[in-house]
Amino acid sequence: MKTELLAPAGNMPSLIKAIQNGADSVYLGLKSFGARAFAGNFTFDELIKAIAYAHTYGVKVYVTMNTLVYQDETEEFLSNAEAALKAGADALIMQDAGMIAAVKRRFPDTEIHASTQMHNHNDAALEFVYRLGAKRAVLAREMDIAQIKSLKCPIEKEVFIHGALCICYSGQCLFSALTNGRSGNRGVCAQGCRMRYRLVDENGKEYFTNGEYLLSPKDIGLFEDIGALLDAGVGCFKIEGRMKSPEYVGQTTKIYAKLLSDYHDGKPLKPDPEDIRNLLCLFNRGYSKSHLFNVNGEALMSKDRPNHRGTMLGKVISIGQDRIRLRLSAPLNQGDGIKFEQSDDGFICNKIYLNGLLTASAKAGDIVELDAKAGTHIGDTVVKTTDSKLLKLLQNDGKRYVDISGTLTALSGKPLRLELIDDDGHKAIAEGCPVEPSRSAPISRCDLMRGIEKLGDTPYRLSSCTINADKNIFIPKSALNALRREAVESLTHMRTFVPEIAAANIAPPKLRSNDDTDSVRLHILVRTPEQFDAVKDMAAGNIYTEDVRLYFQNKSACPSLMLKTDRLAEHPESFHGERLLVSDHGGLQMYARGNDIVLDHSVFALNAETLTVFLSHGVKRIALSPELDAGQTRKMIEAFDAQNHFAPPVEAVLRARHELMGMRHCMLLGALGKTACDLCGKTRFYLKDEKGNRFPILRSDSCKSRIFHSRVIKASAQDYLLMGVKHFRIELFDEDGKESRKIAERILRQIERRPV
């Protein structure tokens, strides 16, 4: 199996660095619809140039269109997808299920890769995206080696081996969207996970956590462990980093390209120590083997710093009025960036004083003085965050060639002819004027060879050349150069040629309404038996619960009771003949047949195409995503109605304390270490942000953590009633029975338009 190394390209310089340092493929985004909106990204003209450059070297280009798409964006999205395919994109990386279906209908031959944002965390989820039309899935970063090895779905598997790790399950985070109005599913995450938090309990007691960045994990760095992934059947190794510098991209690609080459050559997997030192200086949050090798607790986290750690430089030994004195433990050069760790302040070193004199550099062991341009104190440690010499060195690193073979035919009286052939079977032929006999100075075979080998700044390297030439012939050097240039241009054209994409006009499936509800219905999610007992006789709709015991004890006596499935389950339990609130794509794949199912809002549907995909699986109704406002909901409903001639059976959530994050990681173990296990279950804990907001932390039986919103989010039923919505929901959290009943009564009066 060919192993593929996939590198990030946030801009053209990064793309060039990735390719020149050994990437087999690169992934990049356009100016819209990519999950990294703040990367440089590419215009369509830049995309054409980028693809041509990559294809010249035999490198594939995958375009990220991996955001959720609102109804009024669907045509623009599909237009962008078409433009990317016409430019020669080898695949589209996508998240939105409806847009995947729409692209496959319009362009059936398109290669689709299901983004990690699709929550590809088990075999059932992979089967869903595979049947939807994806050729490859980017596996959720929460999967471990054993899970990956056990996968049965024949879809190609791609895994992140290096770079940033989201602490929340991939594609399941609502933290930024619901607290900052910037959706991670829409490419504009505000990175609430990299902010400061304190850990407090329900009584307000604050706990010492040895760092305030309690949601900030270290980066993934597998290095010598990639062999285990190869043995597990992974075909593509992905580096994260579209927001990183070209030098970082080049250095990371270089390290893993060498490791993969060593693995296939049977050599030990040991990266060059100097390469690692250089990488650490370019960017690092510290490294862990992440969930792939079951790293958890404090070992997974970077609690003391959410950004670049740099490399150790020295310590502050004294502070004067104008200067700071350091003892260096590593070299320092003019133009280097430094940071004082405890004050988290720093600057670029424009002036370095050694023995009272200005110097361009200093070595380990030297005592130097720097201008006092940052806050610090005696004993503070200093790190180097940028290395000016390293950046200059890496500007010219890496040179990649495409090996070709050539045949030059130079027979007297016949046209001069050059054939260039690459390993992909492309054959470029150039012919010149007839070869003339020499009158005085015949050209030698060495001169002929030099003329063909002189490939200069082209991507090509002549690995072999056959010369069929008569003796005593004359060929002007200019003619030989022109012949070589023509053959090279022809070969490049062949390598970069983009065939016309096959287009189709397949209509979306027509659906029939399966909702026979005439009146409005209220559905209620309960979390405790007390809440269930308080509201079970109030609503004409369903009662949802996550409590498996509560469901099975009461399902016979309460026909409206439904069990909410676990969206984080690594091995989902089999159900048949049950009533289920399905919370992930995998559950939709597993439970659509043989069960009565409703689709929860954690399976995002932001447009009519996605509603169609989900409803075609036989679900009764779909809960509206918190990512939708009333205006976007209206547009989605109208578009669906225009296509199917009935309103979609959707359910509006009117009151909920939404779950913002679900983590494989134990939040308390990461914050408190092993002492957390003595506290777990005894009290409720909260994350408290710098504004004083408190986010409840709930723990599952398998030690997964769930973080909920600091407040209850409420919506008015009025707008939804005008749209024809007949299904409404409230989600209870920790209310007692009396309060639960009051809430349900208030919402019932609202949706039934009775006086409150």
C-alpha cells in the first residue's frame, strides 16, 4: 500500500515548502467555505497556479470545503466546488452531508474526503460517509490505535500525525459558536479552549491546577510511532498547520517524509535531533502522542501556556534601569525573538551587549544585556521564540526533482528529435531542423549530453539518456537548447493537463411527508427520574432521556419515552425495536432500520439538501441546530418545501443549557492530576472564565467529560410558529421536579398561544 504524506498549505509559500520537502499531497482552502478562515487561503487564480505547480511534481491537491453551509450559500458553495474541480483539484474535503450529496449529483466522478469535522469516530460513522459517496475519511483525533485497527469499513483512512489537537471531539464543538458568535463549524473558531479558566466547585471553592489553560492540549507529535499507524492500515498521514509559517510546514514535512522513507526501507524510526530542535524553535506547545496512544490527564495538556513555547535560552540574573542581564544556556543572535516565561512578555533582540559592547551574537554560557523592553524579574526563565539564523537557513532548504529519461536522435539528414519520458508514462517529443554534416568541428557526444542535461531551474532531473547520433554532424547549441526547452514545456503541459470534468444533472430525491401531526407538540429532554415524573404527563410529544436505566424501566408504561444515544460512543450498543433520539451520523447509519428514530441537533442540518439526506434515511423529524438563527431556518424550510411540496418535520429548541464540548479527555484528571479521582462524583465542578461565567462539567461512566453552557439559552416560539413549525423542545438540566413542571407549563402556553 502506498503511504501518502499530506501537508498543509495556508498560502503559496507554504505549498512550495511542503512540496520541496517531500509531501505527496497538500491540502488548502479557498477564500470561503474552509475550516481555517484566518489562513492566507487561495483565490481561484492562485488555486490554478498552485495546482499546476503541485502536479508538475506529481503532488496531489485537496481543496478544503469543510464547513457547514447555510441555505442561502448553497449555490455559491456548489459554484466554488465546480471551479475547484475545473482548476484540477484532486479531491474536495467536505463536512456538510447535504453538500456532499449535491456535489456527487452534479459531478459524479468527484473524489470526496469526509473531513474530521464529520465526527468519523467509529465504523458506523465511516459507513455513513462511505455510502454518502466519500472515498476517504479523515478519522477523528479521538480514535486510538486499537480502534483504528479494528475498523471494517473499506473507506480509505487518513490520520493526523502532527499539529494542533482539539480538546473537543472533532466537529462536535459549539463553544465558540454559542459563547462568541463565531462558529468552529463555519471556520471562524475563537478558540475558547486556549483561554484561561479556573476550576471551582458548586460551593465556589477554587482548586489549584498548576496552570490556567485547562482546555489547552499539547500538540500531536508521533515521530517514531508512525509505524504503528501503518500497521493499523492507515494510508494517509496528515500534518495540521494551515495557520503556520512556510518554514514550519517545510520542516515538519521534511521530518515525516524521512521517517516514512526510513520505515519502508526497514530503518529505525528516529528523527534527526537537529531537525527536532529546529522544529521546536519554529513552533511547539509541547508534544504528546494524544488519544492515538491513550495519553490522558496532565500528560495531554499544556496548562501553563496555550501558544508557542519556544526553546530554552537562559535566565534573568539582574535588572537595571535600562537593561536586563541574562545568563545564556543557548546561542542568541541579533533578530531573534525572545519571551520571558513568567511575565509572558517579550521582544525582538535588535541590540545585544556583551562585556558592555554591541555584538551580533552570543554563545551559551555568555552573560549578555538587552534593552529593558519587557516586564520580567530576577530568576525568570527566558525562551527563544524565533531564530533569525534558522529562518534564513530554511528559506533555501529542500530541492525536489522529477526524474525523467531521455532519448536524443541526431541522424544526418533527419530531423533532430528528443523524447523525454517520466515515471507516469508521459512522453514528450520535440523535433528540430534536419541534422547537417559537419564541415570542420563536429559536435561530440559529451556536448550532446551536456545540452540535454542542462535542465537548469526546471523541476526535472535526467536519470538516464540514450543518444543515437551519427559521427561528424553539426548541431548549433541554440538548436539543442531550443529542442530541450520545447520538450520540457511539452512534458510539463502533459503533467499539468486538467481533463474536462464530467457533469450531470441528477435531481435530488423526492420525499413524502411522514409527519401526521396536526397540532403543536412539546418534547422534553429530562436528565433525572424526578424531572421525568414531573413532566411525563404534560407533553403530547416525546420525553427524551440519556439515562439508559430510566428508559428501559419506563418505556412500556410511557410510549412517548425515547432514549438519546451516546454521540461519543466508540462501540455503539445495538438496538432493535427501540425509540431513539439519535445524536450522530454513526447512529443514523446503525439505527435507521428497525428503530423509531428522531435525529438530534448534534447532527447538523443547515440547509434543505442536508435535511433531504437525513430524512431519506427514514427519521421522523430533525431537531434544528443551535447554529441556525430564525432567518436561516426560514430559508431552509422554504427551500425544502419548494422541492418536496411539504414542510420538513423539524423541531425547534426553545430552552436549553447546551452542551458545548464533549471530550474523550477527563477534564478533572487533566486539571488536578490523580487527586481528581478522589473528588470525582462527590461534587459538581465548573470552569470559571475571566468574566466570571461558570460552565458546568459533567462526567460519563467512561470518564469522558462534557462541558455545558454557563447559561440557559432561550428562544421565542413565535417566529417558528409563523414558519409552520409544529414541534418544539425544552431541555432540562439540574432543575428539580417543581421547577421542571413550571418551565414546561410556561413553554406549553407559549406554543399554544395561550396567555402566559
